[in-house]
Amino acid sequence: MKTAEQVKDEFRRKGVTISGWAKKHGFRPAAVQLVIDGKAKCYYGNAHKIAVLLGMKDGEIAEV
């Protein structure tokens, strides 16, 4: 699993902005920022999906 700093470094290396990544994946940039900053619990919903997609959380994205 990646830390917030690793995610930020990866974005910098790839030249990707948080806003750009969020829009590409259908999320609000503010929601992605909350996950990266550790201000969202990421138990369920979009925060969970964002954390899993960023590699910050080990989990599955189940569409029910």
C-alpha cells in the first residue's frame, strides 16, 4: 500500500494533477484531496473507491 507522500510523488513523476486524476476517474477533486490528506475515513463510498484506486488501501470496489 502507498502512503500519501508516495501518491503525491507518483503524481509529480507522471505530471498528473489531483484535479486531472479526479476528473479522469469521475470523482470531485476535493474528495481525492481529502483521501490523500488522510481526512476521510475511506470505509465506504467514494472515499473507499478513491483510496483503493490510488493504492492507499487494500480492498475491493464492489458495485452493488
